[in-house]
Amino acid sequence: MVLPFWRDLVKGFAISELGSGLRADHPDFDAERDRLLHALGLASLSEEEAAARLLAVAARTAPDYVPCVPDDDHLPYELLFPSGPA
């Protein structure tokens, strides 16, 4: 809700660049997001805070909680954010 472009963070895009692109395509994004957060009783976060929390949680999953492909080799999936915050 707060960070719909989270997948692009690992590609090195700046949060401000992604946010401005999103708002150019969806000018009502902020109002819709705020209505949804209010309906769910959730506090609003800045995009920077949401990104920091996402990256911190993702970092805590490795190496103990990395899913593996159930095949003969049981290879692990690649980490979503292998190098930490962009």
C-alpha cells in the first residue's frame, strides 16, 4: 500500500523517482492509499520508512529462512534484496 514499487528498489532506483513516476501515472494514489490505511486502522508511513522496514525484515530471513526448490538439488531461491538497501 505504501510502497507498491518495492521490487524496483533492488534495481537501484531512488524512492523519490519511483514515487513521482507512480503519482504521474496514478494522480489519486495518495488519497486512495490514505483511505485504505484508514479503513484498515493502520498508521501511515513515509515511503523511506516503509522501504527501511521491508529491507530490515528481508535481511533477517537469510540464511535460515530462504525457501528451496523441491527438486533433486534443493537449491535455494535468490534473495529479493541480496545486497541490502539500495
